[in-house]
Amino acid sequence: MHILVTGGAGYIGSHTCIALIEAGHTVVVVDDFSNSHPEALKRVETICETSVPLYQGDVGSRALLEQIFSEHNIDGVIHFAGSKAVGESVEKPMLYYRNNVTASQVLIETMQHAGVHTLVFSSSATVYGDPHSVPIAEDFPVGATNPYGRSKLVVEQIMQDQAVANSAFNAIILRYFNPVGAHASGKIGEDPNGIPNNLMPFIAQVAVGKRSELSIFGGDYPTKDGTGVRDYIHVCDLAEGHAKALETLHGKPGAHIFNLGTGAGVSVLDMVKAYARVSQRPIPYQIVARRPGDVAQCYASPDHAKTVLGWQAVRSLDDMVASSWRWQSSNPHGYREA
Ligand code: UD1
């Protein structure tokens, strides 16, 4: 298949380009590099020994999308482009609704006009809010607690409405748990701007000496060691899940929702210990107050994806940590030094 990947230079997007190419597909990327670096795509081209056509610009630009659909015979779209920081979304909600909701609406309208019917959307486990129990299945109640989460939920609902109205439309909604790790080559990985919001890139920067210590947000949760429990999934497993979803569901209209997670709960302290062991670096930490909006435990039931897509995560926690460390230690300043 010939796939348009929006946000294809970003963390999950770049790994997914590789998974698609390795599965025999071809990709076209649109990215505005607002939270990504062109170097990531150059490295994808090196790893895959192929060139990847790139359109630099905003996915909310109808003219740009029309140009791409007229210049390429696109079979399906994987839509990663968007803003993803929870805190920023509270400060700048209109930015989040424009980048995440309005842009997605323009994309869906342009797809319909171009006769492209398959859309894979990067949603998030954040749509489950504070789940009543774990593991979380796809039919659990949804409800977001911040503009970022609401923007994901609204796009899910827009896609489901479109699947009702347009009997050809194929809405594939993938709810990611916590993507971490990097490509085995160590050439591409997560490269956040400024101070990382998320746990894994923060630990990686402590291990490499860029930051002095980790603040662990809360040591009094009702979990095995008092720290928050999450479902960390290797970004390459996640990327392969996208290829599987496209291959299995292309040509099967309707709305399809899947959790992409491992089903295993890992605490913050588990992750700190694994990182210190694998990197052989100390990870100094301090337990501080809980972060507002965090839940105690969040991990997936991965059964639906396994049954329908024949996909499950295969990489271990040590693979996640070792690949993260390979990327971080060989690129301490991310793509910026390239
Ligand atoms: C966060 C977002 C979620 C988003 C996801 C994208 C929040 C509240 N949630 O999920 O909406 O979809 O990122 O990747 O921001 N932690 C620390 N110290 C740190 C950073 C994190 O102790 O410096 C802890 C957190 O309290 C949590 C765990 O590590 O228990 C994972 O945090 P994080 O990586 O930010 O992911 P989520 O909060 O699960």
C-alpha cells in the first residue's frame, strides 16, 4: 500500500515509517517540524535504504493535502501530527483544538474528496480518564480530564460519525498506552523539546548526565511500591501494530478501536531500577508530590488487538530500556547536533 504518514518525522511517526517500509509498503510524509526534526527522516531513509517523499507544512492546510492526494495514489493515511503535552493543552486549549481537532477534520474532508477511505488515528489511553479497574478494555467508559485528552476523544467521535455517514470510510482508532524505547540501530528515538514531560526521556537524560535527578511524582499510590503504574510499550512494537492494523482492516469499512499496549503494569521504581541496571549509570531520584491529573494505575487489556489483528507486543522491558539508552547515549543532544 501507499501510505500518507502525517507527523512522520516525529517519535512514533518515524518508527512507523520504518515498520511500514519493512512490511513492503511505501510512504509519503507530511510534517511541519514544529515538534520534530528533518534529520529523523534522513535517518529513516538511511536505515531503510530508500527515499521518503516529504511535504513540509501543516496538515490543517487543505491546499497542501489536496496537492499530496493529487500527486500520489494514496491507499490510506496514518495521522500522527498533533500536539501532545497535557500541561500546555490546559494553558493553550485553542491551539490544541486547532492542531488536533480542526486539522483532523480538514484531513477527513480532503480524504473524502480524494476518494481515500482508510484513516488510522493515533489516540491515547488518556481517553479512559481514571479507569474503574485494570486491565482496561476498549469498551470501558471514556472521558477526558484536559483539553489534550478531549481533543483525542473528539477526533475519535468525528471518525465514528464519518463511518456512519460514509459507508466506505474505515476509521481505525488506536489507543496507545506509554510508548518508549527506540529503533534497534540507535539512530532514531524520542527527542523532546526542553524539559521532558514524560518519564522515560527524563530518566534517559538523568542517565546521560543532562539532568541531575528524577522527581518521582507520588510515592503513596495504592500500588505495589506506591509509585504510578503504566503499560510501557516498545515504540517498534507499536509501529508494527500500525502496519498490522492497516493490512488487516484496509477495505473493511466501519469504526475499529484497539488498545495498543502490552498488558503489563510497570511502576516508576521498576523503570528506574531497570534503567540503572541496563545503562550501568546511577539514576538519582527524589519522591515528590503527586502530579495533578495522574492516575494510580493504567494498563491495557491487549486481547482485542491480538484476536482481530493477530498482533501483540513482543519486546521486553529490557529491550525498551536498552534501546532507549543506545539512542540517548549515542545522541545526547538528540537530533540537534546533526
Ligand atoms: C502522559 C499524559 C498522557 C499522554 C501520554 C503521552 C499526563 C498526565 N498524561 O501519560 O495524557 O497520552 O503522556 O505519552 O501528562 N513520572 C514521574 N516523574 C516524571 C515524569 C513522570 O514520576 O518526571 C511518572 C508519572 O507520575 C506516571 C509515570 O511516570 O506515573 C508515567 O508518566 P508519563 O511518562 O508522563 O506518562 P503518563 O502520565 O502515563
